[in-house]
Amino acid sequence: MYDYLIIGGGLTGVSTGRLLQQKGINNFIILEAESEAGGLCRTKMIGDHVLDIGGGHFLCSKYPEVYDFIFSHLPSSEFNIFPRVSKIILDKNIIDYPVESNL
């Protein structure tokens, strides 16, 4: 019997499991339908080619703590970092993209 059931081994599911571990909670299980974790952020090497399973991946947050958490588990050298300015029109308002970072 588990105290926590995490559905999906993507970035959110694995991060949730890691945060539970950091709080000393280990009685949880992560269920993933695929044969490996990663969700849409999985990348595979096929021969000399790199294929992104769920399309191009990007990580965008207005919170520095998100990057601190990610880079405490994965080296930042594994990421390609690009400055980005993207705007969209939503209900006649121009806002920064992605929308969820600007709510």
C-alpha cells in the first residue's frame, strides 16, 4: 500500500516523486504507461540521429527555483539555453508567451 500514487513518469511526475523524497517520504509509486520515464520530454538516439519523442522540448519558467531544482538533478550543460522573447495576442492583449507563466 502506498501513501501517494503518481500517474505519469514525465517531468512533472518524476519531479513530484523527487520532491517527496526530499521531504523524507518514500512510500509512493510512479506509474508510467511507456517502457521508460520521460513523458513527452524523451529523446532517443537512433543511429547518429537525435529524435525528440514529443516534439521539440523547452523549459520556460519565471521562477528561478524551477531552474535550481532541475539543474540540481541534471547538469545545465545538457541543455541548450536561448534567450527568448515571444508575445501573443490574447483577447486583444499582448502578453508574453508561454501563457501559463504570465497568469
